[in-house]
Amino acid sequence: MSDMTGHAGESFVAYLKDRLPLIERALHEADAVAMGRDDAPTDDLDRYLYAPLAHFTAGGGKRVRPVLALLGAEAVGGRADQALSCGVAIELFQSAALIHDDIADASELRRGEPCLYRTEGLGLAINAGDLALTRVFEIVLADGSLPAERRLCVLEELVRMERHTLEGQALDLGWARDGRWDVTSDDYLYMIDGKTAWYTVASPLYAGALAAGAEPDAVRGLIEVGLPAGLAFQLQDDLLNLVGDADAQGKDFRSDITEGKRTLAVVWALEHLGGAERSELVELLESATTDTSELARAVELIELGGGIDKCRGLAAEKTAEAQKRARELAERGVITTEAAELLVSMADFFINRRA
């Protein structure tokens, strides 16, 4: 593992960079298997199905989720390669989720390029996302290096991860569809617990440990690290969209306001603003505005309602909770001390990132 002397996420960033080639190579090999069919019409299958998904997945970012699966394996004394199929499966689920999210949100750009449904058409994009979901299970089932019982344990966790994500997404989309502004802060936290925290941190860590042969009951504490860390990750995302670096965010800056998203900052402000100011904020959120002055006014109202401060405070609280639990796992001998320090660094990275 990497040196543990870094601060503010540096150790975890170094670990990410060190393990990234393993993930990229495994993703490439998974693509090659998917597209390596001998029966005709191979060219059309590649053009309409396998190649669009491979291109989309290749454009991924830091690969935090699959790398966390490797960390989960190493944390319990296993090897990173034992969790490679698990990590690839999680990255493919990420591809599916983003492809389908972009369709649901009518988004324009993803990772600096037009969304897949805009380049390939709605039907083919949905199909590519569905293929990614299928590959989640194929990749793990095809991993002959893992005993059958381990593959089953990993798949059970991946199914749970998917269900949590779908439940969170249902709430997010349903509240928007029905124009719900009575959503509470607790409602929002429940939603992102399902939509983000499980598949971003908790499940990758836990599934990676299972792939390395850890007993499920013995390493459930990794979920207790992952959930608060995942919440902090999403809260920082929300903050960056509202008050982060506009240049770093690009066209996405303050898009949460344009899209009328019920983030913690928004729902907290709506809970604490007076009648006229609350009505003004709701009107701005419902207007789909892209006007910079109106976006700035919305942020001003959110700040007035205490939403920004609440978001920052809770992100810091959840970060500290995740770090405390990681250290406790090391003290109990569940994970290595080195792994605990990496998890501490991970939480710092989540809350200190700027993009």
C-alpha cells in the first residue's frame, strides 16, 4: 500500500493513482470479452451496443468506486486483484446509472461530451445502460479465480447496492415530478444514503472485503465507515455546485438550481426561510433559470436560510464519524492500521476536493 504520511487526502490520492492502472487494464479486458463475439453481425453489435458502452466507460474519472473495492480487499489482508472483478462490476454499474440518469434529467453533457442518448439516440442509450447492468453480474460470475461462495457473497452485496440506488433515485425523481417542496432534511439524507452513499463507498468497501474471503459479519463495520463518508461526498458535491469554483465546475455550475434539485442546502433553507423569501426561492427553483443574476439570488436566499452552513457542518460531522469508525476497526483488528489511515485520508479527500 501507499505511504500514509500525506495530509488532506494526499495518501488516498496516491493510492488512487497507484491502483488506477489495475482498474483500467481490467476494464479494457472486460470490454474485449464483451466485444469478442464470433457470430455475425459483429460489426453492427459493436457499433450499436458494445462500442458506445465501452467509450462511455473509458471516459470515467478517478475510478474512486472500483479502487475502493480493491482497498476493501487489502484492508482485510487480501490482495487487490481478488477484488478486480468486483471493482469492474461496480464501475459498470456506475456507467449504467449515469447513462440512465442523463436520460431522466434530460442532461446535455457528461464528462465534457454530449450525453450518450444525444449521440446514439434514446433507445440505444437505454440499451447500452441495460447492457452495463447485465455485465455487472457476468463479470463477477466469470471470475474463476474466486470460489463460488465468494462470488455469491459479492453478488448479494451488489444486488443490495443496486436496490438502494434505485430507491434513492425513485425518491429524487418522484419529488421533482410531483413538484414536492415539503421534502424535509431527513427525507433528503435518507434519499442520498440510498442513491449515493451505498454505491459510492459502503458497498465497494464491503464487497471488496468479501471478495478477499472476509466473513460477512466480521467486516460489516466497513459499511459503517462507508455510509457517513458517502454522505459527506454527496454533501460536498452539493456545495461545489452552489458555491464552488465556477471555472472548475464549468457549465454544471449552479445547475442544481436550474434543475430545481432538492439538495440539503435547499430543503434546509426552505424549512427556515420566511414566507416571502421561501416563495421567492421556490419560484426560482421552478423557473429552470440559467440567468447568472437569478442563480446568484437563489444562492443568496439559500445562504440566508442557513442551507450552506448546514451543508458544510454536516459534511464535516459525517467525515469525522467515518474517520472515527475506521480507526475503531483498526483498533479491533478488523482491518489493518494502514487501511484505516487510507480510509481517514479518503474522507479528507471527499470533503476537501474542489471538483
